[in-house]
Amino acid sequence: MVVMVFQLPGTGQSTVTFQCVKETDVILIHSNKLDYTKLDHECVVRLSTAGGGPAPTVRSTWLQPQTQYLVIQLNGKLTKGQQYELYSEFTGELADDLAGFYRSEYEEGGVKKIIATSQMHPTHARKTFPCFDEPAMKAVFHMTLIHPRGTVALSNGMETDIVDITVDGAALTLTRFEPTKKMSTYLLAIVISDYTHTRATQEDILIRIWTRRMAMDQGNYALNITGPILDFFQSYYNISYPLSKSDQIAIPDFFFGAMENWGLVMYRETNLLYDPMTSSSRNKEKTATIIAHELAHMWFGNLVTLRWWNEVWLNEGFATYVSYLGADHAEPSWNMKDLIVLRDIHQVFAIDALASSHPLSSDKDSILLPDHITEQFDAISYNKGAAVLRMLSDFLSEPVFVQGLNSYLHHFAYSNTIGNDLWQHLQLAVTSNHVSLPSSVHDIMNHWVLQMGFPVVTIDTATGQVSQKHFLLDTESKIPVESPYNYEWLIPVRWMKSDAVQTDIWWLMEKKEVNLEMKAGASWLLANINVTGFYRVNYDLGNWERLLSQLHSEHQVLPLINRAQLIDDAFNLARAQMISTTLALRTTSYLSLETEYMPWQSALDNLHYYYLMLDRTKVYQPMQDYMKKTVTPLFLHFKSMTSNWTHALDKHTDQLNQVNALRVACTTGVTECLDLTSTWFQQWMTNPQHNMIHPNLRSPVYCSAMAAGDEAEWDFGWSQFKNATGASETKRLMSALACTLKIPLLERYLSYSLNSTLIRKQDATSVITSVASNRVGHSLAWDFVRKNWEYMFSQYGVGSFSFASLISEVTTRFSTPAELQQLEQFVEEHQAAGFGSATAAVEQAMERTRANIRWRQRNEQEIFDWFHSQTFESALM
């Protein structure tokens, strides 16, 4: 149990009640950046027994900075089984570092306002108060906050007592909260602000959405979907929501996208607020999935918690997977269950195909320091975790998966687990439902969890031979980690021949097997239907040709997700030298007939790599010409569907693909598109109070106008950015400002990124990486990061910068020996200070750059020849 009284600007008293389980004369309690008040006998803590009996006196205390422990050396030993109370008084700085209990500032109605808020996850509770700051050391927290009169205090529990008091002549308010459930320190939350809220009730649960006063209406969408999503998860988990209220709050400065504090979930404003007048369909989708992700944690993560950070993937992968189910329940017309393939699975395939990837689970003894812990929260944990759990749910069947999950959550409620605990409960469900599996759940899943990477399954439709191999994008890279399973997997294969889907899953259990039913003859064969398996698929050349022929003759015969998969697999197989680059490029030539979002987005994601590698070479123009020819029918399709851009589209994925059509048409120089976007933007500049551009289309329109425009357009965009009240509009303009092709403007924008009065600290990374994504701005961003790295790394605060994504994005175009040399020199210069949470990203950047150099040497001429031949063919038509 922890009893805590907190008063701004950051003074507190804490009583931690704990039981001794083993005799010891040393207490280790986490503490970071706290100044302690000396108590009895000059000690900074006071130890007593819970029952009032004698307790050992404190001999000495000291701080251990690397592990962030306050070490308390006692004059005698603690008695096993005895309960003790450890009391301390302390002061912490209310800094703007986005970690622990911190300060966030914003302007509203011309008035500067301050909000005191918190981010305890994963290791920042110790910066707020001394505590046993590990997920397995759960406690009940009794919270009291003393705050300025006129402000509102929020915490995990419901407010039980709000009284006005006077302390040293100052008029203050004291707010007490109901005790929390037994939970981990990283889930604790504190906010003091002058926010307002909208509310609703779902059965007996109070739902409140807290926002800045001027943004209250933007919380309505979140309020409307929170109840249905909570209902869905109560039914899915078969456990009632454990708390009396569900508060969700939009914070102006917040490091993560959101945080699942139990009972008080925090979000970046862009992720919680939705304004129908300024927010796009993509914003709405993101809000729905992020709310579902955080609410999924209320059970999986909060009620039942991982024992240690080496299995972060279980928390985050699960919440990511079921967020699509929760969002699908709230918005059933959006096809959210399909979009996980684009949003998560395709994205993580690219990372997990590197030799510098890592397994989902790692040895707990290798993750001890705060930086090690922070590194675990990466795409492997979130996206791959989601992908393998989706695969598991598919081959067990969802009812069996959910039954095992229910059993697991009931059994371990309010306690901690390891991954094997989940496998055991799923196995019980498998056994009770007589599900036929080729091996135990534990054995199948350990092949996917304990070794990094994933397989490519190769099917020869002439012979029926099926084989598997560890898929690596760079075939020359050396794998630094041995696998307990020799990089072989137990693989569930769903497949179809021509238009008949096979009902049973076929399991590939060895490196090579023969399945005579997969001899296709004149038919085509398609495997990994709907990409339920976490693997890529390759075929003999004859089958590839038959699939390409089907795409050109009647592409709708192939399942929608698999049309996207064929493109993604082909491009990546080509990068791994398993098929020709020309064959991969040919998967895009049918797109002039395609109007669906998923295949188009898959193609654009993959061609993005070609642009990154080749947009500063002779390939650029013929590639642009080909894309212009391919996208024009799509552009005209949406022009027709919207009655010349005057009507909005109904279907969610059509709205998303309309954005693609406009963006690609404008960036490839379709005259009608450039004229359209320029006219719309000029109309807005003429009448700044009335932006008639539809919210769905603003991102491509703003970017196109910035790229085509000059300083006048940029200055207008900047003034609109500074005055924007909606989070979505702010983010959109922030991204568009990096689209200018004028170097002095890009340099000016980069300089703004380290001035927190111009660009919020949480957004500095986004500004720099947006400039880096511009072919003109790439080298400017890299030079800027090199010049300012030491300042950013040492002065700007670990909570302000996502150093991993910064390194990854500014080096993503690197594909020449000169760029590799610059990167190696950068690493050498800063090796002594280290790279903190970006350590893995730096290694991946060097590996990726070497692979990019080799890729260009092998493929550049072939790609040029193919794009040139396509342009030449269309010129002859």
C-alpha cells in the first residue's frame, strides 16, 4: 500500500507499506531526481512497523544513479513476515521534460496556461515519489492532491472529497481520491489543470472526456465510442470493467501517443480529439483504434500485468491486435479488421527482415537499466506481437482463443504473469474443445516468440514441394543471434486454388515437405489467404505469371487483402534477390484498373523505397512518368465519384484512397491536380477565416501548394499553424511546412524545431523527420542532426525526443558509400556518450545503409530500363 500527499509545485509525503519476505538489512527503493527532507537523526526516511513495534534504525542512505535506487542501510535486519512503513518527504522539479510529474504549457484565448500532468510509464514513477517501481510490485495507492484554488485534480480513482483549505496563507483545494485497485506503479496518473469535460454513463461506469476549455466539443466522438468499446471488451474478456469511472484526457505535451493509466487514460491531443470540421477520416480512424488500444489494456496489462519488461510484446501486441476488433465494433462499416495488415503487419515485416531484429521475448537479465526497458517498446513488440496473436487466434479459431483468454484473465486478475501462462490457458481451451493441432500451443508459439524474424514459404506448383527459409532482406548480412529452433517455424498455411479456398489449414512442420494437392497445373495457387500467417510467400515463375494474368483479366477474383499481399511480397522478395525486380514492378501494372485502397497503399508503400533510393538519380523522371500514367485513371475515377470534387465519399477506404489519388497525381505532375490544389489553397489564402478544403483532402492539398509555392505560401502556412486550435489541423500543417522545395525555408523550419516557444518539444522529432522525408530537405536534416546531436541528446531531455525514430528517419535515404562513411563517423564521434534508447536504431541504420548500397548497385539499371520501357510503350500507344 502507498499513501501519498502531493502539493504543487512538486512537494510530497509518501508512506510505503510493505511486507518483508526474507531477512535483510538493506532496502532498495527506486528514486530519481528527488530531493529529500531530512527527518529524525538527519535521515531522509523513517522506518516503523505497521503494528507500532520496534523497527531497525537507519544507518545510512545513498543514491545509486545508474540503477536509480535509493539504498537504505539498516542497523539491524527486517523480520520475515513483518509489515513495515517507510515514510519520506521530498521535492521534485516540475520540469517540462515529459517524464514523471511534469509541466505542460499551452495558450488559450491569448492566455498562457499551465497543466501539471504525469507520465510514469515505464520507469518514471520513481521521479515522482520513492517507490518499488517494477511491474510485479503491485500496490494500492491512496492519493491526496493539494492544488491551486480554481483548478481540477484528477487521478486513477474517483474524487471522494474536495475541500478548500489555506496553507501558509495560500488559498488551496484538497482533493482526495478513492483507493486504486492493486496495480503497478507505472499505471499511476496525476493531472492538475483548469480543464473541463463532457460525460456519459455506460451502465454504471462514468465516462468523462477531459479537454482544454476551447476544445470541449472535439471530445464528443471519443465520448460516443468509448461506451461501445468498453461494452465490447467486457463481453470479449467476459469480465466487467473493474473501475467506477473511465476518464480520458487530451494533454498538449505528451511523449507517447497515449498511455493506459488505469482509470485516467492520457492521450496526445491529436489522438483523442476529433473535429468534424477539420479532422480527416484517417484522423477519425486513428482516434478509434488508439482509444480501443488503451481501453484493451484496462484488462490485458492493468488487471493482469507482465512480470518483467522482457515480455512487453504480450501487453502491447495484444492491445494492438484487439484494438482493431474494438474499433471494428465501434465502426463496423470501416473494415478495420482488414486494415491491420497494412497498418501493422506490412510495416513490421520490413524491420523483422533485418539481421539486427530481435525476438519478441528476451532474457529478463538482459533488460535491467531504464534505457534497456525503453528500447523494448518498438515495432517488434507492438506490430509483430499483434501479428502473431492474430495468427494464433486464426488457427485456434476465435471462440477457442477467447475462451483461453478469459480463463487466463480470471486466474491471474490483480497479479503478474509470464508468456507461458497464456499458452497454458490457451492449451486448456484447445483440449476442452478437441481442437486438432500438430503440436502444443506452447511449442508452436515459442517458435514465433523466441526467435527473431519470420519465414518465406516457397511453393513449387509444378511438383507440390513446399519449403521454408528465414527471410532476410539482405542475403549477405550475418545473423548475430543463434536461434533455439535453428530459424525454422511451425507454419499454418491457408490457401486456395483458382477460386476455391481450402477449408482446412495445412501445417508446414519441416524445412521441406511435399503437398501434392498444391500441384496447380493450369490453375493459379494463392497461399496465406488474408495474410493470417506471419510469413511471406514465393512461388515458381509459372504460378507468378498465372497470378499476374489473373490480376490483369479480373483482379476481383483474388481476395482484396491478397492483392495487397502479392505486391508487398513481390517487392520484398525482389529486394532479397528471390525473384527479379522486373517481376515485382509488374505487380503494379494492373493498378490502372484498381480502385481499392489496400492494393494501392501496398504499392505506394513499396514504391516509396524506390523513391527514397532513386529520386536523386536518372531513374527519377521515368519513374515519375510511369506513376503519372498509372494514377491518372484513379484520379479521374474519384473526380467522377465526387461530381468534380464537390461531394464527399461514403466508404471509409474510398476516402483514404481518394487522398492517395490526389497526392500521387499532384506529386507526379498531373496538371489538373496541380491546378486544383493551387486554386483551393489560393482561395484559402484570400479568405483565411473560411477554409473550404475538405478535411480529408487537406494533407495532400497543403503539401502540393507548399511544394509549388514560395515564401508567401510558407508564411501563410506557418501563421495558420501557429493559430490552429484543432490538434489534427496543427499536425497537418506542421507536416505540410516541410513540403517546400526552398532550401532557406527548410533551414528556417529546422532551426524552429529546437525552440520550444515555436515548436512543442514533443513535436521536434516530427519536424526534423518531415524535413528529412523531403528529397530536397534530406541532407539538410542529416546535417542539422549531426550538428545538434549533443545538445538534443544531453539537454533536450529523453522525454522530448524519440531518438530511435529520429535516427531511423534521417538516415532512411542513405544509399551511397559517402553517406555510410558519414554515418560511421557520426557513430564514432558519439560512441563514448552512447545513444541511449536509439542504440538499436543506430545499428539498424548502418545495416540498412550497407544493404541499400548493394541494392542500388544490383538494381538501379534494371529499374531504369523497366520504367523507361513503360514510358516508351505508352508514348507509342
